[in-house]
Amino acid sequence: MREGNFIDYVKLHVTSGKGGRGSAHLHREKYIDKGGPDGGDGGRGGHVIIRGDKNLWTLFEFNFKRHIRAGHGENGGKQRSTGRDGEDKYINVPLGTVIRDTDTQEVIAEIIEEGQEYIIAKGGLGGRGNWHFKTSTNQTPRYAQPGIEGEEKDITLELKVLADVGLVGFPNAGKSTLLSVITAAKPKIANYEFTTLKPNLGIVKYRDFRTFVMADIPGIIEGAAEGKGLGYRFLRHIERNSTLLFLIPCDAEDVKKQYDILVDELRRYNPELLDKDRIVAISKTDMLDEELKKEMDAELKHQFSDVPYLFISAVAHQGIQELKDALWEVLNKEVE
């Protein structure tokens, strides 16, 4: 998925370095005619290493560079001199990046911590010099090992946004508006579906200078779990959120039915998502008078008996602090 500089899916071809050749040098100097073998080992080829960087938020860098190659090891020298190792090539990626084998789609590694490193392609070993092969019956071996070739792999990088709270809802439910009010993020906002085509992250400032991260996940549609619309691209970002905030507009034809559809899409995509904490926010309630709000509240008490819900209006700034309190309490509850 890409919009502007946000890219969360790229395919790369990586090649590690070849090991250096071992030396077959024979020691020669004045007054020493037959000094024997003294060829050094070749240097190791460079690794291709993936490393987590908390300052990155997109895979945009790889939009124009799809082939990554590490340096080759240098050949061994005389006097048992070992060749220099090839230069390692680092691929810095945002936290939350999943590395897959492009051919098999098998997950190779997941980068979720700052500075976490994973060698995706190991450099080839350097060949051994001829002094290793000296024996009582072969005092002057004139051969050495060649360096081992490096590895070549096709890999896929997938970014899953790391956030404490993920906003879940149908298109045009008011997620971007809420994010713009509750954080300093400035997502694109308009009154039509799929305004948001990329996740937006924002820092929510809470009491006593405490903060947590909220992500506006692009709207889910019915059938997203089967890939309808941009389903897979949207849903994978929810996997990294510890708490899910379901945003449902008060003018929805059936609030509970809309919630059930969203939950079912998550279940079909990945049943483990249902283990996450959930809160339901009924949005756009500035359109309701007190009497209508009381009627809706009485009805929702029976429908959402097992999930906490509250009324908010991002435009009118109603219920925003209560929402922050509820989210903070869930995020920091003690695990029994």
C-alpha cells in the first residue's frame, strides 16, 4: 500500500558477499630458500543484516532500491595474513516489520525492537590458506581453498504499524477526525469513503505528561478478511495494536450489527485478534439531543453487556477526556 511517502510492502533481492580466496604463498627471503607455506586465509564475505530503527515509519527508501548487495571478502596474503572481511550491508527498517521468504511466504523474522538485528543472508566463509594443508608428506602444498559464494534471497518486507490503540471502523466513521482531535496528527479528512489509504499514527497526551500511541487504520469493509477492497493491507496493521477502539457513528442503521460485522472480519482474518482488549466509541453524538442519547444508552446497555462503550463527538470535543481515561485504564491494567 502506498500513499505519498508511506510504503508498507516491498520485495527485495539480497546478496551477501563471497568469501576471499586463501593464499598459496610459499615463504621466501634471503638465506631461507625453503621457508614453507605461509599463505593466509581469505576474509569472510559481508552479511546482509536487517536492523530495527525506531525513527523510521515507512519502507519508502526501498521504493527505488530493490537490490541489496554486501561486500566481498579480500584474499589472504603472505605471512599468514588473513584477508579483510567484506563490508556488512545493513537494511534499516521500521519497528513492526515482518520479513518473509518471497517464494514460500514463510515468515523468517519480525523486527519489533530498537537495534534488533537479523542476518538475512550470511556472507561466504573465506578459503583457508595453504599453511593449513602442510603435512609430513607434503611439506610445500601449492594450493589453497577458494572462498565460498554468498547467499542470494528474494525477501518481502511487510510493515505492521506498532501502536497502543488501533482505531477500527467502517469507512467514514470519523476515525481520522478523532485522531486529529485527540493527537497532533493531521490525517486527510473528507466526507467520502476511503479518504484514508494509509495508517496514520498520533501521540495522545494524557495526564501528568504521560502518552500513548494511537493508529488510524483505514476503514474496513464487509468481506475485508477475504481480501475485498484493500482488506489484507488494512487488517494486518491491527495485529500490532494492544487495544482496539471500535468507532461506530450514532447514525448507523444498527450500531450492534455494525460492531458484529467488524468483529467477524477480524475473527476471519486472525482469531487471535479477538483476544485483544476492546472499547466501543459511539461517534458523532453531537447530532443527538439528551433524550435520544438516553434512549440509545438504554438499548446499548443490553447489547454491549461484555464490552465497555461511551459516547463521543470529535467535532464538539464531547467525551474526549473520558475516552482517554478509559483507554489509559485498559492499557495499564494489571495482568492477573
